[in-house]
Amino acid sequence: MERLRIVVEFSGKKEDEYKLYYRLQKHSNPAAYIKDVLLGLVPIPGQLVLLPNKENTQIESTDDEDLMDF
């Protein structure tokens, strides 16, 4: 099975991209974390999540824990 890759580049001159890059580096496998977010397995930090038959809730994330580390 072949691996398909997409390269993501961050600009060190743009403060928001610089901060995002270092937030992603906290995870043991940043690429797996990004893929899980895109698949909807992990919520985007600060995203409003609609839960069925419940009130809308705000997901608070401190990025203190890597959910993908086992």
C-alpha cells in the first residue's frame, strides 16, 4: 500500500503560523493529529460542537494532553 502525503508549510514570519507550528509540535505525531482533526475524530480546539438532543457546548482545550499518545 502506498503512502500519500501532503506537505504543510508554515511561515516563521507570520506570528499566527509560527504559534500554530509550535502548538502542533507538542504532539508526538503532529501529522496523525491533523489527520484525526480532518476526519472529525478529534474536535478543533475552540470549535462549537453540535450534540444530538443536547444543548450546544463549547469544547475547551488547553492542549495539555496529546490524545493520540498511547
